[in-house]
Amino acid sequence: MKIKTMFLGLGTAIVLSSMPTLAQAKTRLIVNCFWPPQHFVCQEILPGWLEEVEKVTEGRVVGNIPPKSVAPPPEQLGSVEKGVVDAAVQFNGLIGNRVNGALTAMQPFVGAFNGPAMTQAQWETNRKFFPDEFETVELLSQWVITPGRLFSTTDEPVKSLDDFVSRKVWALPGPLANIGKSLGAGVVATPAVKSNEVISRGVVDAHLGLGGDAIQSFQVIPYTKSMTQFSKAIYTTTFSFVINKDKWAEISAEDQEAIKAISQDKLGMAASAKWDSVSAGVYGKFEELGITTVDADPGLEEAFMSAAKPITDAWKAKATEAGIDAEAALAFYQERLAELTK
């Protein structure tokens, strides 16, 4: 009787020990979104990606997005590395001390007014020249968004170089902030999500680097009076979508491949297309919003391009030192972009 009880107990133990395996079959991802909760990345792009992930893995990988960002914009990559969250989108301009190739499409005056084309060109450049740059995480996707513009917050538009250097300008950190400083303008640089705090308080009288989507998302339209058009895209922003290596290792090889198939350039091009669409909608409402559009004087554009050259030269030197053929990578990116935008 004791022997029978012992075997019954052993059998029960075996069944119970197998149950957690079944219960834990799902890998759950916590995907952070640092934009405001109402932003389309938090409402559409990342939720849509999670839906596709669940679909292609037949429910074996699921996830959710916290209602509020768990880390500030500069710490997205760090939060994934530490396992605070499983996946997040990092603005590459804030990790320029750690990555070089990811900044290829962020070099001034190399972009186009076509987000999906830039994204495809950037992803192909990544695969060809620096596929292993993100060593501490798994890179799932990368994208390039609608070019940033120059705006005035006063009734006087910024048309000439004299106009620009007389202003105090909010600018995105990195190339744009450096261009502004080198030309002699007063510059206040913060992440885009902090732009409203500076612009709405009247700390500056111009801003540089936000696109149509951003002036809407960060609610700076009421403080924006005009936009200055350049013949070429001044600057484009790139993002990297990464996942924690340990969490990635929990996912089967088959499901990893399925997730890659819906990520990489596909997710990136969908994200960038959304940026283009939202920005075009905002620009189309400028007349009713009371925002005028003016063309930059040739002297202003030339001054911007001259100020940009040392920035690109410095990036090339740093990227080359890191083992990236910067000249070839930039040339390839520009050639592919030209082909994709014909």
C-alpha cells in the first residue's frame, strides 16, 4: 500500500512538474514607448507590431505596452540592456557615443522627403556595413522619419542667415544643435519630447528639427508662426528598435525568424510611412492653422551646408575608427536612396 501511494505521489509530481512548462509556453514582452501615450507609435505602430508577433508565433509570443514610459528618452537602450523592459525604441542621436553606423542617415543634407525610401536604404546599409553594431541587444528594426524643419515662433519668418543667427533656437541634440551653435545662434538642445517645455514658455523664438508630426504631437503648433523651406532635407532622424538578448533567447529559432520577417525593414517602412502621412496632413492644414511657409535664402542654405560638413567629417572619422567603412556606407546609402526615389 505504501509502495502504491509512493508511485501515485511520484506520478502526480511528474504531471505537476510538466504543468509549468505548458503554462509558461508564452513569452511575454514588455515593450516600452517613450512618446506621449496618445502618440501613434504608442497607439498604432508598437501595438500593431505586437499583434503581428502574436499572430506569426501562433500565440507563443505576446506582449504589452506600459501606459507610461518607464525611462526617459536617452535611457531606452539602457533599460532594455538591464531588463527593465524587454524591448524599446531608441533615438540614435542620443546614443551617438555608442553607435556610429546607425547615424549614417542622420548626416545633414543626405536625406530625402520620403521616409520609407530612406528607411529601406538605411536598413540595407546596416546589413551591408554594420550588422553587428548593437552587440548588447538584438536589433529588430531601424527607421528614418520625415525630415526636420526650421520654424519661427514670432511673426517674422527666418529667411536669411542674419535672421537665423539673431534667434534663440530650440534644436534637436546632435548635428542640428551643433550647426546652430557653429553659425552663432543661441541654442537650447533637448530631446524632442521636451521641446514643448522650452518652446511654449517663450524661452526660444525659433525651433529646428521637428517635423509636421512632431509639432502636432508635442503641441507646439500654437507657438509656431512660419516654416522655412530648404531645397534639400536639412536633417533626418533615425530610430532603432531593440530587444533584450536574454528575452530574445527565450524565443525559439523558428519564432525568432518569424518575428524578424515582420520587423526589420518592414516594420521600419510602416513606421516611417505613418510619419510621412501624419506630417503631410499637418502641412496641408497650415493655412487654416495660420502658419506661413517661406523659402530660405540661398545664403542661409549654403551656410547650413557649410556648417554641416565638419559634422559629417567628424562622424566619418569616428565611424572609421570603430571599424565601419564610413565613406562607402554613406555613398551606398545615398546611391540606394537616389534609386528608390526616382
